[in-house]
Amino acid sequence: MVCPTVLSPLQGLGTWIRPNTWGLHPRLHAVATSWLTCVANVHCVAIVALVIALTGCGSGGGTTTTSRQSFRSTSEVDNFANAMDVLDQFDEFEPSAARKRILLNLNRWIESEKPDPDWREHELVSHLPSRYKDMPDLKDLNKLEITRQDVFYLQEATWLRDITHWVAVPQRTADFGYLIEGAKRKLDEGELVKFEREGDHLAAALSVLDPSLKSDHAMKLASCLRVFDWTIRNIQLDKMLDVPTEPTVGPVGAAAQPNIVPEGPGYQRHTWQTMMYGHGDTLERSRVFIQLARQMGIDAVMLGHTEAGRTTRATPWIPGVYIDGRLFLFDPTLGLPIPGAETPIATLKEVRDKPEILKALDFNEDGEQFEYPITDKELKQLVALIDATPESMSQRMHLIEQKLVGEQKIVLTIDATRLEQEMRNRIGLNTGLWTLPFDLIVYREMLDDLIRRDARVRSVYYVREGIFAGSNQLVKARQKHFHGILEGNEQKDIVGAKRLYASARVSDEVIDLVGTEEEVREIFGLDQKPGEDSAIWQARVQQFQVFHKVTKIHAGYWLAICHYELGNFPDATNWLKRADDMDEQKTWRDGINYNLGRGYEAMGNWAKAIEYYEFDKSPQRHGCLLRARILKKELAADKS
């Protein structure tokens, strides 16, 4: 149910902003008019999104908010098909209405479904400590009822699937120039001609540099390398939090709350949030990569080490992708795959046989020193951790997955039992469920409750997360970005992410005028209402300004990333520099610096790229210095 007292300040804006009845300057009126739809939804939804979503208001039964597109009635189409159509076109609808429609139709559909007699609960669940296996989410794996969280999970899986459709395929080679150029130097003239004719230069380069790879395995590994690289470029690496020792939750400085899971490493955000916000620590990066690999039908596990040999107490290390009976290693903290002694990507077996491979990742130059944190001792204590959420192990997702075919096919489940056997029998690793996804569930539930109760926490998370909660230009752009619709098509009336990012950037002039001009505030529904406390009114105005300033910074940065994805590297570097100038809080400082390096590297200006990598001050600095070292080595090889 929509909260009328919260939404009323912006209700009816569409009827009274047109025509220009206040005699505003034509340009200002044009700006206000063009932004009306966005602002009405942005300000209304984003300011109260956290409250509406996390309190009783807006959840449960009641009237569904009208969407911008009409849903097909369930009498016209099958409930399941209707739900999937809405899911595939989610960015065209008002989010809360779309989620309610998906939830309603899937529950109508599953009511008539029979349980699969061959489905079994995963045995690994029973191996979890009681604090996990007694969670309601894990006790209802066989229950045939779709939950609100299931809808978010389906949306997340759809984004992951769509990203692989356009990122994993052979496209530009500039992202991996150092690998491709290294492979070319190993070829004679005839082999080089054949190499240039290959449809996938990256897969061909991997085959040259690692002759043990068969063609199909090289293509799978190339796809993994592409989605890994996308993850590194698109998810700015945040500092890994220490394992907490006090029962606190929420932003630093929030009052401690009893019986609340503390904010800690890897469980601040769901995977869909990590992608939407573009931020994550190394464990959150790892989860994005593992789940992208899963959408391509490639198994991946998180490796960890533990003295006790128990998977529930393991310290996570890095992901390994399972191809041809081997685990190939990728390090999200470094932003690089682990290079082998003679191959571009090391396998776990190779690293265990030759621990000096990891020692080669140490960096000690110009008075700066980094030691790779895994030694021979930890290599002997490795276990495999399976990233499996309750949804991915449920019978309801199993039934949905079976029904999806063709372009709508999504990987929704994981066969944890089979993967455990593969890891144990072929790789020789004790294997269990990674408990981090379950810690995340508890943390987010407790955080949501704290947001409801604590205005200070709510204000912090409004800027951090509320900006992404509604149906605004920025959120639409992010979804188009994940779908790979970057440019759009005017003839087909398809608006791309690039245009949406640009339109999400309100001018500084308009933002400032909201604070000083009464008639401008009236346009945006920010005039002081009769009886409204002055402090509350001023807070609304300031919140509006903060919202659009933050949105402008995000949109400018992601517009640059869009240009990079399209291969417009000069435009990408220019937009990154503009974003850096605008970003006074340096929200994207590390991502801007890294992607500037990648942009110059893609343009062939490796010397300039090295400058940016060596300037890096982020948690990824060790990896940036190693990347600079790789490019220096390639430049020296070209000269010799």
C-alpha cells in the first residue's frame, strides 16, 4: 500500500507544471518540464524508498502502484509467461509494481505445480552449524511458495545472464593486448597468418600460451577471463573490513545494537546490490564473478584455507573456475588472474606443485613492498567453498529453471552435491557450503530493522542505497547497462544506457536554484507546505539537492564506463577526467584512476597506462603495480 502522507508533496505534479503559467525563463521551464517525470519518481521514491520498503508501508497486500506500462491481464496469458515477460522488461515498469506482479503471477502458477519427485535437499545443508541450518530460509527449501526475496533473486540472475550474453563473447581485443601480443611473438609467419584469421583472438592466444588447453576449453577460459575483467572494471574495490568483534551494524558511528550481526567482510551487499552500486570488497567481487561463470554453465568455487580442515571456519582466498578437471585461479584483489610459471592462468595443481608461482607475485621496487599473502602452509590447508544461497538450493527455483528455455533460460540453481563430489574426487579438496551468503541474510535483515528505527542510519543509507531504490533515470540506465543496451535504437524507440546516464545529470544551475528560488521549488514540489516545520522542509530541499548532486557524479562515471564498453576509449578517458573533477568526495577516485589506465592501455599508450597504475592508491594497488610490471615487460620484449 502506498503511503499517501509521504507521497502527497509530489502527487499531481504532472498536471500543474504545464503549461508555463509562472512566466519562468523558457530554458528553465524546459529543463523543469523535461525533468518532471524523473524527479517526481526520483524524489518521491528515493527519499522514502528505504522507509516504504523496510516498514509495513508498501509490503504485503493492498493496492499495487500503477506502472508506466500496462501489464497484460492473467486472463490473456499464462501466469508464468506473464511473470517472465515482466522480469525480462523490468526496467520498463515501476519497480515495486513489477515485483508485486511477478510475485503474484508466480505464486498463482506454482499453486498448480506438483513437487518434483526427483528433487532432493542438498546434503551439505545438514553439515552446517545449527545457527545456519535452523534459519527459516534454509528450512523452507522444499516449500512451493514464491517469496519477495525470490523476486530480487530472479532479477539478479537475469542481470547476470544478460551481462554474460554481451561480455563473454569475442569482441574487442584491446582489453587483453598484453596476452595477445605475447602469444603472437611465439608464432612464425605462417602461424601468425592463421592466428589473425581466428574468430576469438583471446581464446587463440590462451591456446598458444598454454598448449595443454583444447580449443573448447580455451574458449571457456576466455569467456571467464572476459567476465572477470568486466567485474574488475565495473566493481570498484572497497577496503576489506576486519572480522568484527563488537555487535554493531550499519555505518561507522551508529549506536551499537544488541544481538545484531556486525558489519563485516563480504556481507554488506547482495550480489545485485554490488552490481547496481558498482562497489564491493574482494569477496563481493568474487561472488559476482562466480555467479557470472555459473550463468555460462561453468562451475566456480571460492577457495579458502583453514587449520582445522573445516569449511565453516575457512578464511576465503580467491575463486577458481572448474574447466577440464582443473581449477584456474583468479584474484579479485589483484584484479588479475594468477599467472602460471609458463602459462597465462595458473591452475591450483600447478600452484601447489610450484609454490614459487605465488612468490613471484611479491613486489619490492622503489622502496615499496607487497608480499602475496598465501604461502606454502596455506596451500596445504585449502578447502573449496560453494557459493549457494537458499534460493539457489530450493525446489521452487528448480521448477522455475526447468520451465525456462531459449533466450529466457537462466541458471537459477546449483547442484552442490555434484560439485562437492567433483572437488573432493578430482581436485582433492574438502568442500562445503560457504556460510557468507547466510551471514549476509542475517546482516541485511538486522540492518533493515535498524534503518526503520534509527533516523541517523536512515539518512546515511538514503545517500548510499536509497538513490537506487526507485524508478529513476540512473536506475534505468544501470539496468540497460547490464542488458548490454548501451547505444539504443531511435527507430525502434529503444533508449540506451548512454542516453539515460546523460539525462540523469541535472545541471548544477538547477540544483542551486532549488535552494534559492521559490518558484523553482514549487515546480519540483519542494515548496513549504502549510503547517510544515521549517526544519523538515529545509531538510527536504537539501535532500533533493544531495540526491541530484550524487546522481550526477554516478551518472558521469558510468557514462565513461559505457564509452569504454563501446570501444570509444578517447571519449571514455575524457569522461573519466570530467567525473574526477566533479567528484569532490572522491567516491569513484579509485575506479576512475584504474579505468583511465585501462583506457590508455586499450589505446596502445602503455606508457601512460603505467603512470596511472603506479599512481594508484586503492586497495588494488598491489595488483596495479603488477599490471604495470607486466606492461613494462611486454614493452621491453617489443624493443628486443
